[in-house]
Amino acid sequence: MHEKRACNLLGAAALTISDLMLAGAVTAAGVSASAAAAVVVLSTEPGLSVTALGRRIGLSQPAATRMVDTLAAHGLIERDVTSARSVSVRLTAEGGRMAGRILRSREEQLARIVGGLSGSEQQTLVALLGKLLAGAYAERPDAARLCRLCDRACCVAGGQVCPVGQAERTKAAGRCG
């Protein structure tokens, strides 16, 4: 059973936090939210095809191609032709620096919000968000898309386990076992 007010408050918080986070990323990057997400994704997954990159950030292949053209024109990514039908992309040094700026901006926006909680409240929030993200993965089983603007190194620092990654591994083990 769910409480209607909890759902309403979660929806309002999620939308507001998303707006703040994306505004910070767009300001830090000087590009669209999709392009900022692409830069962050490529910082941890260099060499993706344009189509695979588009899937990870929710763009069609033609839209992803246009975005890649824009990022390349700004000197943020480079293309590598891998076959007659496939092109992979990777960040340039400037693209890597931009990824750092995007992630720092994202962290600053979120830290201001989380900073209003006590240490124990933050620990409780971490546990609750882990459960919510695992549930979100069950609804949308695409870890790469769910975590497209995540600071992946932060999520697993100190031996921590990413809840989305764990949900993905659990699902895969269920298919294999």
C-alpha cells in the first residue's frame, strides 16, 4: 500500500531536484542536457557507437548523430570509424575536463539539498534511495540510462555497492540460474 502524500512529495522533489541538477549541468557544460549526459557517459564508456550513446541518453539515432556533430564541432569528442556502418566516439581532453565540470556542478547542486539533513538522516536517505533505485530498475531495466548523469566512481567508492548495478546483477543472475 502506498500513501498518496508520499507519492506526491516524492514526485515534486524528484522533478525539482532534476531541474536543479540539469540546470547546473547545462550551465557548467554550455550544451544541452542530452549533450551533457553524453559527455558524462563517454567519460566512463569511451568508444561507444553513436547509436549506443543515443540509447544511453534517450535519443534516437538521428538525434544522437546531430548531437555528436555539435559536440565534435566544439572539440569535445572525436569520432573513430570502426567499420563501414559504425562510428565510435570518445572524449577529447577538453571533453574530459567538461565531464569533470558537469559532475562537480551536479554534486554542488545536490549537496546543497542534502546538506539540510543531519548525518543520520543522510544515511537513512542513502538506504531509502537505494531501495527506490532498485525498484526503478525493476520498472526500467536499463542501468546505463538510469545512471547517465551519475558520478559512477562516487557510487562505488570505499567498497560501496551501486544499488542500480546490484539490481542489474541480481536480474542477470536470475536469468542464468
